[in-house]
Amino acid sequence: MKTGIIGAGHMGGAMIRGMAEKGKIRKEEIVIFDKNRTLMTELADQLGIQAADSAAALAREADVLILAVNPQFLSDVIREIRDEITEEKLVISVALGQSVSALEQQFGKNVKVVRAMPNTPALVGEAITAVAPGTNLSDEDLKLARTVLEGFGTTELLPESMMDAAVAVSGSSPAYVYLFIEAMADGAVLEGMSRDLAYRFAAQAVLGSARMVLETGMHPAALKDAVCTPGGSTIAAVRKLEEKGFRSAVIEGMKACADKAKGFSK
């Protein structure tokens, strides 16, 4: 089975690298295309995967086709590949704000379409990808789509109405987390720690805390309470963060992200 990816930019490149290096999909089954041929060729050579001559050629060859292009370029790509997409092929779009129905209409025929929203931790095989199936998919088609997307992380099935929320909480959220890590490191540097050591401490603290949430199943508030001893330094930090509007700032940032994502579909 051939898996094709059109688009090797930040998101597409992360998926390609994660897929090729995690090993769930064999490298000889991965084919890529990007209009930046230098980028495409260098990536293909580095990873030991195939590069196609054109988007149409890739669509003709692939059994599963991932469209990892910016939403403003998606219509042009679909026009280029439309004649190569048969009823047997599975198309997965990660374009922001492009609904399943809009995708199906652009192909102008019965097409197996899945809308997905991954995030850039795909690069290290740790993406969380929201999946919304189209109307023409069987259970086996959906299983195949999730298997391919789990080549660089995990998947969660969502109603399409929740995709903008997924953009805010996963698709865009690595940026918020990196900002938090940078701020924590700045705080450690302020206290005299070296910059490289501060980044390692901050990043590992975020990684470990996330694993605690996922592996214990405990509510984040309970895990926070366990760190906050009465009259201690942690609760003093929490009080100051709340005073500065920490949680409200995160929520408002995510709301702005979701609203912007909704705008792409208008």
C-alpha cells in the first residue's frame, strides 16, 4: 500500500519525518511531493523515501493520499489531482478550516475523504490527530485512515463540529507550550541558571507533567494540589500566576485561535 503526502512544509514535513522514522509504515511505501523541488528532494534523500514528479503522478500512485497544503492552495491541488482520484483511493486533508462537504464538492464525485488535524510533534512520533470522517467511508476505510495517521502519533475520532476546538487545543497548542517553556527558562535564568540547563529543566518538567496526566488518569487540579503544600513556594507561584490572569490568558488565546480557524471556512 502506497501512502502519498502532498506538501512538505512545517506540518507536512513533520508528518513525513515522523512517519518515516517511527517505522510503522515502511519507507518504500511512502511517496512525497512538494512544489519546492529542492526541499522535496533533500527530504526524500535524507529519509530514504520516494519523491514524485508531480502532484498528479503521486495521486495516481498512492492508495492513501494526505493533503498537507495551506488552505489557500488546496483548491489548486485538488484541481490538479482530481482526475487521478478513484473511488478506491482514500484522501486525508489536514488543511485548516476546509470542511468534509467542501472537500467532497471540490472533487465533484464520490470520494473517500477524511478531515484530520495533527500537530507538529508528529516530527518525533508524538502527534495527537483529530479525525472527522466523510460520508463515503466504510468502517474499514476509517480504520485505515487512523492507522496511517498513527504512523506519527495517536488519533482521536471527533465530530466535525469539534475540529476548530481541536485546532486550538492540539493543532496550534505546541506554540503555547513552547512559549511556556521559554518563559519558565527565562525565570530560571533570572535566578542564575544557565540558559541551556534552564531549557532542559523546563522541557522535562512539561514532559513529565503531561505523562502524569495521561498515565495516572487523575484530574489536573488534583495533581496540582499534590504539589502545593500549605504555605509553600508552589502555592505562592500559583497565586501569582492567577493574579496575572494565567488561566484566563490561555483560554482567551485558544478562543482567538478557534475563531480564526472558523474564519478559514467562510
